[in-house]
Amino acid sequence: METLLRLVVVVTLLILMFCFVEVMSHRERIGSYQSYGHMRL
């Protein structure tokens, strides 16, 4: 149970860091969040 919780936390942090890097690299297109979300899904 403790290992599962730790795994969830690590995965969440990785996803947040990835999203942060993507947003920073596409900062000039910050207004197109709808198409951005559809591309990632």
C-alpha cells in the first residue's frame, strides 16, 4: 500500500514536470489550450 502511494506520487510529479516543460516551450501559444489538450490526448 505504501509503495503504491509512493508510485502514484512519483508518476504525478513526472506528469506535472512534463506539462510544465511543454507549456514553457510553447509559451507563445498559451492561448490555444483546447487544441493543445486534444493533441496530448
